[in-house]
Amino acid sequence: MYKFLVCFSFFLMTTTIWSQDAILPPDFRQHNLTQFNANLLNPSYGMDWNNPNSFSIWTRWQWQTVDGDPTSIYANYTHQLNQESALGVGFLQHNTGVFLDIGANVNYAYTFLFENNIKVIAGFNLSGFQEKLADDRFTPDPDDVSQLEDINEFIVSFSPGIRLQVNQFSFGLALENALDFNLSGGGDRMDFRILTGTLSNDFLLTIFSDNDSFVRPIIYVRSIPDQDTQFGINGLFSTSKFWVQGGYNSFYGVSGGIGATFAKQFSIGGLLEFGTDTSLNDEDPTFELIASYHFGKPDNRKKVVDFDVEKDDELALESIRAEEELQKQKAFETQKKSDLEKTSEATTKEITQQQEDFEKEKRIKDSIVALQLAKMKLLAEQKKRDSIAKLQNQKVVVEKNEVYREVAKEEGVEPGFYLIANVFGTKRYYESFMLTLKKKGLNPQSFYRSKDKFNYVYLARYNTIDEARRARDSKFFGRYPDKTWIFRVRGQ
């Protein structure tokens, strides 16, 4: 503790006299992390903002001079274990200007699901790093031996975070260094517990036929010991091909960044930050670089199953009656044969006559049932042709902010309007999602598109756009609270 205070005091005196560096807070300067590696801002963001499964590298060069000023490097791999949890493992190097921390970080996040589309996501960062003096630009007093002692300690830090999410709105709290331990036995560390609160909302968009595009405004407050409380705002516009972000921090200043994604897997971007605080007026701009490789989303996609042909009430009733008639006939045949076998008093002639009568009666009934089934089949085929013709002639005007897609035809898929709940490319996650819907009392169906190699899970098929919209807007008549969208097959 004493060594720390002495070295820290010398650093402050040196920077004050020379006026070369501003006094930095002890945080990781992670306030711009909204697209990748966001678990440094709040551990719960490792569940979704880190875009699992992905490996991402973030580096920040404070005031541009790479070797002479404080820098941060964070390389992290995030893997979604299942629909409820994600795990991240990373390398962290952080230079505060006084101390250099080098070590590893483990992130874990878990989602608790509730009704009405409410989620609580809890997580933590567990860091272990070697800490030593990083700045040697001032000369200690040779008469004070304690100043010559180098600081080289191993620190373990535990930082929890939690987030409440309702639909697309979320509120998060994170506490950096809630618990930390000096495993080198050098005494207690200074209290650097930093509390961060965030408010955000995702506004979903459809751009480039991409349903994952969104605009995310973020407001945050950071309470830092012995420093002014930081507050700021960030804005992120993200698509499958690029992202743009901008922000303001009350200490570090204004920022703007842009990035691009290539082949849906590799992303790279950069950000510049300009100090507006009076203590930072003479400093050069800060810049950040981010690179990420996506190994594939662990969420939504599926396989073809059979489709129910929609029948009207009259045809359905006739089908039920025909089945009942067949069951009665089978029971009659069984009983008749049993009676014939048990008739020991009848003569061979009488038995033969009874058998002939029985076969004749059976042929007549078989003919009647066959005619009924043939009639039903013709009526069903005609009904289906009329329905397809009606579907093809419908004109759809896409509403504002409506997620709607249509294709002329799709092999093996009946024309109609499908209420899509999710899209999957991984069999394991598809099967898990289907099982979840069935447990909720739903009867999910699916089809496979060879064009994009995705599997589409839908809740129901409709003949008109009005029926599909009513089902979507009513949250599938109150049975499915999550977001759905409409996919149309015209059948042309």
C-alpha cells in the first residue's frame, strides 16, 4: 500500500510539473465498446453484444503515441454454450500510465427467462494479471530506498454485472473490481471499485434483406473513486455489412467510428476520439482499432417438415365420417367372420351362401366409400387450386417498419403467408428451439430454403396477408410473445 501511494504521488507530481499528460482514471477506457468485446463494459453483454461465436481484438492508443502513452489491448473469444449462457476467454493488457497490467480474463453470462418477454442476464468477469510499474520517465529520490523498490504483484479481480431486458429495452449495472486479491502478499490494494449504469434500446431495421440490422442508442454513467463522475451517450447503427458509431464522454470527449464486415465473417473497424475537457486540449486524438472473426451464429435455423393442407369445415367433416364408416366396416367384418367360424350347426352350403352374401355386401360398401373418398379428393384439389389462384393474385403493400419478404416460388413449399418465429442453420439449436415451442403448447412447423441454406420455423400458414398480420400483431393471439415476421410464397 505504501509503495503504491509513493509511486502514484510521484507520477502525479511529475505530470503536474511537466504538463505533458492528463491524470487518467483507473478504468479500462472501454466506454466505446458497443459492437465487439463489450463484456468489458458490462459482463452481461458477453451474452449477445459480443456477437458469439467470435474472436475479437480491441486496442486503444490513448493520445496516439503508441509507446509513450496509456494503451489497452483486449483479445477475447466468446462462445455461446446454449440459448441461456455464453462463455468468453481473453487476453488483457492495460497501461494506465503508471501501472502495466498483463493477464487473462474469463467472462460468463447466463439468461433467466420470464413471461412477457422479460429477461434478466447476469454475468461476471474474472481477471488475473501481473501488475508492475509502467512509467520510468521520472527519477525517484535516491535517498528514499522505498521508492526504488519495484512493484510486481499478481492480482485477481472479480467484476459482476446484471442487465434487465424488456423486449428491446435494457438497463444494466456493473461493478468493476468488486473483489480483488493480491496473491503476491504485497498488502491491500487501493479501492478502485467503479460502478457503471447503462440504458439502451435496440430499434430493429430491415436493410439489404437483413433482419438483424438495428440502431442502438446508449446512455451511461460511470462513478470512479477520487474522480469526477463520467457520463456519456453512444449511438450504434449496425448492419450485416457495416456499422457506424458516435458518442460523447464527459472526460474523454467526442468520438466517431466506422467498420465493415467481409464475407459475413471478418470485421474490421476504427474509431477516433477528440478530447474536449480543458485538461485534454493539448492532447492528440485517441484512436481505437477492432477486428473480429465470426465462426457462425449459434442461434436460429431449421429443416423441412410436412405441411398441413388447409381444408374447409365441410371437407373435414366428410373425411371424419368416411373414417368412422371404415372403422365400423372393419368391426362388422371381424364380428361376421367370428360368427361364421362359431356356427357349427350351419351346413357347408349355408356357410358358403353367407360368405358370398358377406363378400357382396363388402364390395358394395367398399365401392360407396371409394366414391366418397374420390369425391373428397377432387373437391380438395379444386379447393387447393382456387386457394393458390387467390394467393397469387393478392397485392401486398408493405407497411412502414414491417419485416416482410416474399419469393415467387420455393421448392416443396405450399404458396401462402408464413408467420416466421425464427431461422436456423445449426441442427442442435433448431431442435432445441422446436422443443421449447412444443413445451409451450405450440405446434411449430418448418421448411428449408436451399438458396440460403437456412431453415425457417413458422407458427402458422395463412391464405391472406390480413390474416397473417392479425396473427403477428396479436403476438399469435397471445400465445407467442416474441417477435415474428411474414414470409410469402406466391406460387408463380
